[in-house]
Amino acid sequence: MKFLGSEMSGEDFATELERAERGAARTKQYISLACESGRAVFAKPISESPCCSQLLAAYQTVHGATASHFAQTYFASLLLEGHTAKTAYRHAASAVRGETHFRLWVNGRIVAGRRM
């Protein structure tokens, strides 16, 4: 993946996350709206990282408005309504018109979204 003009692998990104999260009390849930960041080559190492409990990421090209709508619906269901990540994912997928463009990763495995 390309970040700020330079290439960064999923392993490199996961290492940077771990470095930034040293001493944190709990793991965190991450979301990436960047196109194709939900593909295994990038998402799997991040979701396997000890600092990541879950990763929600786009697995193909997605319009910014669609990604924003998906994320907003996901977080409203997760944080405001108290649903689990999988249930929040399903709510967001049903709220966004057309094909779902996201995958939910946990511990290196896709738990929701298209498996390719």
C-alpha cells in the first residue's frame, strides 16, 4: 500500500502500530477507508498484531462517500447501540446501497465480508 507517497507493507504498518501502542492498556479496533487495504497481503498482518482487536478495511476501490457512510453506520451500531462488531458490520452492510466493499478481520481471519 502507498502511504504519504511511499510504499508500506502490512507487516511494516503493524510494526508501527505496535510501536505506537506500547504500554496501552487494551487492544484497539482499527478502521481503514483506503482502497484495497482489506486485502490479505495488507490486512492480515495488522489484524494479527497484538495491539489490534479488529480491523475493518475496504477490500476494493470504494467511493469516499460510500466508505464514510459505511464507517458512520458501523460505529453508530457498535458504539451507540452496543452491538458486537459482526452485528454492526451487518447493519452497515445493509445500510449502504449496492455491494459491500469491506472486510472485518480478527486475528488474521475474515469474520465478515466477502472472502476471496
